[in-house]
Amino acid sequence: MCDVCETTLFNFHWACSKCGFVVCIDCYKGRKHGSDKTWGEIGGKDRDDFSWLLCTNKAAHEQEKLMLTQIIAGDSLQILTRQMHEARSLWNIPSYCGCNLMAEQLSKPTNGVCKEYIKRLLKNDLNGLKKEVVKTEGGGAAAAAAAGNFANGAIKQEDNSSALSWLAEVALQQNEVKKNGSKEEKVGGGSDSDSDDPSHSTLRELLIRPASKLNGSRTSSPVGKPIKDGSGAGGGSLGMVDNLETAISDVISEEKDPLMEQFQNSHYVSGKDRKMFNNVPIRIMTMIESKSLYPDVPHSWLCDGKLLRLMDPGAPNNIKIFQEQWRRSQPVLVSDVAKRLTQDLWLPESFSRDFGEEKNDLVNCLNGKLVPNQQMRKFWDGFEYINKRLKTDKGQPMLLKLKDWPPGEDFAEMLPSRFADLMKALPLAEYTQRNGRLNLAGHLPDCFVRPDLGPKMYNAYGSALYPSKGTTNLHLDISDAVNTMVYVGIPKDADEEETIKAAFRAIDEAGCDILTKRRVRDKGELPGALWHIYAPRDADKIRDLLNKITLEKGYCLEPHHDPIHDQAWYLDGPLRERLYKEYGVEGYPIAQCLGDAVFIPAGAPHQVRNLHNCIKVAQDFVSPENVTKCFDLTQEFRNLTDTHSNHEDKLQIKILSIMLSKMPLDVSLMLSISVLRRVRRLRLKRRCRLRKKLKKRLRIIK
């Protein structure tokens, strides 16, 4: 972990050989260029003016004397990157990174017969392969002979660039690592290759200077050049300093989104050229279209065809239609989850009985002020009776919320029965379970500390009578999340009819479509919260509007602050109208009823307003569709002040990425070995048949 910004170190960092002080590449570059902010206490007892820890002799660390250090041994990252590209080429997996390695793989001649075997292996069907190969190759005598030679193993000429040679290259990786050892010594001692580029005189300058791209933008990675082949001049040194951040960044398309260019953000200027979160267009559907595509999935469409609502949380084919929406970063609503829960575990009196004597901090939603160290019983009793709520100095009942509870505790250990009840009820278990197949955070080895992805509870009183006050202000999260409404209630001493009318009025004024307005008025439906979710690509436009309003009010824009991450704004009706007129941004107004689970994509700005008293439980996860967003958001959160809760790298996204990159390579290697074994068995069978035919012919001749 970096001793300055407390971010998890991935690979390259700078270290002091005397005291062991370590600093990440970003903090090192920031201080070198004078653009980095200070962290924590400035000029404290043990820190210098840049909040760097002092050395053993109480002197400030000199950047020029720090030692470049790496955690991952040798050129493992370069080997892993090359193997990933070779595996993609072998298994016909499309790639959009456009790097030199991908172009190199595409230019290689491929072994079509081997790939045909692999394709048949995945379909568990190798019968009749020889015939199909002969047909596809023209059916001529030469083609039939070539196919027959392959089937019986008589491959006379070895092609080093074929897909089969990939197995041999994997087996020889250890020898390559040993050979590259001499190159790494040259890098550590300062080789001549560092001076090939006139803009970078030394390896240290190569790492700390922003590398220019062809379009003039700056890259956030230590080196902005692609991995070069170690056989070329200077290839070893350049390949060594390149890391996974560059590889991940290259995957994201550089194409401009026409929606982003339609409006000019004049009051918000990003620190870097933002790559588009998702270039896949938003899908708007009708029931006629979707029923023909997904006839066996109970569903409907809200928000004028943009919001998918799944009616049965346990339907086996939900994942098909869900993934079509999710890859477009569109939220999804799943209903009737509460029917799979044990309702008695989620009542306010149940929490008051089990945790009433504990103390916790509360937040007054009317003014955003903290109400510290309050007994939980006082909060839970306020769910049922307004006159039991905590009051302000003027005697007015507070509009309280209990956020991120339990704090610092594992939900599974503190509330084991409720955790088990929630896990069995959550829809789309492939994503939402801790060890779900498509929850990437659950695939970290046991030797790593798993990221804390919840569940967490969000409990708050209803605010239907306060149209400009939100329960949770506008913000965005670094990971995907599913938020489930487990309880909705109205105080017993409140005017129930007036409270319900106020909730309906809030939904009508929020821009909800006609189907949502009808749904909340149906018998048996009880709306609890009103959500506004925006597409990740619209985040910068929202920032620009909020910064514009700040300047219009005569305030200054503070550095290292963000209008979304600060969670200081709730977009009420006039602000939402202005956002649509000036920027063309329209969100998803969602009325969350009892039992509804809302899926929120990573990076999507959203805000919540409780209409009635609500108990919600949120479970975070990392989906394959949004892992690149998580990586970009990790870099974005780094620029926040250390008072932000999202400042730390909670996901350890770089470590997560490299561990997940190794898994498909292992699977690919095992499948390739399986293919070779099957080929050998076919060769043996072919030889046996030929021998039998030969013996029969010899007998006939005799």
C-alpha cells in the first residue's frame, strides 16, 4: 500500500532503501510535476510539506534517491499479455484493443484443422470432422489427402506459426524468463536503450513523464508505448516497465461518441481525455418485439421501453434478456423478490429487539448534518411512530437515515440468519452471489483479501412531504450493485391517506411513464422509494451543469472536489428539467415498490428519495461487462480528497484483473492439451484400421 495516498500497490513503485518508505507511481509523478495534491496532515510531526513520511534521520525523502521496485517477478506481465493474445487467436475470440500484439497474431497463418477440432470439442462432437474438413477445403484429392494426413498424424511439415505451436511456447516460457534476466539487469543499471527516445533521457524520466498519444492526449499509465518484442533494440527495457494498466486501457475504444459531442461541456474540464464508458447504443423495446425474442421470460418494459422489469426473480432464462440490457449499462428492475424472503426478519421491531441497545451515527436528511452516537432503538421506534423520533432544537421531528449499516462489520458474521435469507432470495445469482460465476470479485484466490462488497443496509424515514429533499443525494459507485426493498411502512400516527397522496404526487412529478403511474396505484403495490438513474456516459454533462450552477450562485469551484462524488446535490424537478433542456440528458425515473430489486451499473449517477419508511439492502458485485468502468473509476476516485469514502482502491482492480487473466489461460491450456490427446487417439485408431486393411489385402494376395 502506498504510504502517501494509501492506494493498493500493483507492481511498479518507488521505495526508500533506508526506511522502507514506498510511494506509488501516481504520487511520484504528481510531486515531480507539482500537480499532485497533499494527503492527510500537511507538515505534521513525521511528514514533509507534501505529506510524505520522513526518513529515519528525520529528513525529507529525495525523489532522485528512491529506488524503482516491482512486485511481480521478471517479465511475467509481458508473457501473460502475449499468451492472452495467442489464446484469443487460437479460440477465435474477437479482440478490439488494436495493439501491436493483436496485429501480429492476426498476421500469422492459422491452422484451420486444429481450430476445427477445437470448435468441435466445445460442441462435444468430433464425429464426421474429417468429412466436413474435406468439404470445406474443396473436396479435391489434394485436400482429402491433407485432411487424411492430419487425421492419422502424418504432418510432414511443422509450421512454427500454427496454433499448435502455442503449446510448445508455453512449455518453454521458463527458458525465456531466464534469458530475459540479463535484459532486466541492463534496465536496472541504466542501459543504452533508455536514450533511444529523445523525450525520455532515463528510465526514471520514462516512468514519471506523461507519455503522449497520437491524438495528443495524456495516458495515466507509466508508459504510453505498446509492448515491443524483446528481440528488437530496447524491447526488453520498454516491455519491462509496461504494466497491466496500459493493457487494460488499450482495450477501451478510442472512438468518440456522437452523444458526447452534441453538447459542449464548458464548465467541467476533465483532467484527461475520457474514454467512453460504453459505445453500445441504448435499446428501446416493445412487448411485441421482446416476446418474440424471449417468449419464456416473464417481463415488461417501463420508462418508455428503456427499463426492463423482470416479473419472476427465479425464472431460469432471466439472464439472457438481462445481459442484453446490462451490457448497454441500462438499469434493470426485478419484482417479487420479497416473496422469497422471511418477512419477520426484516421488520423494524425485529431490528429494534436485536440491536436496540447498540449506538450508531445517524444523518438528518433535512440538513445533511450528522447526529452522532445515538441508540438504535430510538431510530427503529421512529419507523412506527413519528412522536418517538428524535427532535431538533425547535422541536421538529428529524428525517433520519441509517447509512451503510453495519459499519466495518461483515454482514454475514453480524447478521447470519438475515444474510442467508437474503442470499437465497437475490435474483440472478450468477452475478449477485459472493461466489457467483459472473461476479469477478469472487474469483480472487484465498491468499488475497477479498474486497468488501457488502451487503449493506440503507434504512431511512419517508420524505414524500419534502419534494426538494432526497434521502441519498446524487452519487455514483465504483462497482455494480443490486438494491432490494425488503420493508415499506407508514407510521401509525401519521395521516395515511395524505401520505399516500403525497407519494403518488411525487411519482407523477418525477417524470415516470404512464405504466409506472398505473402500477403504483394497483392494489397490493406499495411504492417505497423514487430513484433517478442516469447513464454513465452522461456523468460529465451532469458535472458541467452543477458546476455552472455553482458559479451562477457566486461560489468558487474547489480543487480536488467533484459535484457528484461530494454527494451535495439532489436533482429536483427544476434541475432535472434544466438538465434535459440544456444537455439533452434524461434519466430513468424508477418507483421501487416492496420486493423490487434495482440493478445499478457501475459509474451510473443515481439518487434516491424515500417516499415511505424503507429498509433496503444493497449487494455490490463486479460484472465482466463493467470491469473496464471499474478500472476508470478507480483512477477517477484517486483525485478526490482523502475525506471521501470512495477515495481508497477498495476493489484492488489491477490485482483482480491480472488474477482473472490467468484463469482463462489455464483453461485454454487444459482444453488444448485435451485436443492433442484426442488427436493422438484418432491417429492410433487410424493406424490400427490401416494395419487391419493391409493384413486383409496381404491375405487376399496370398
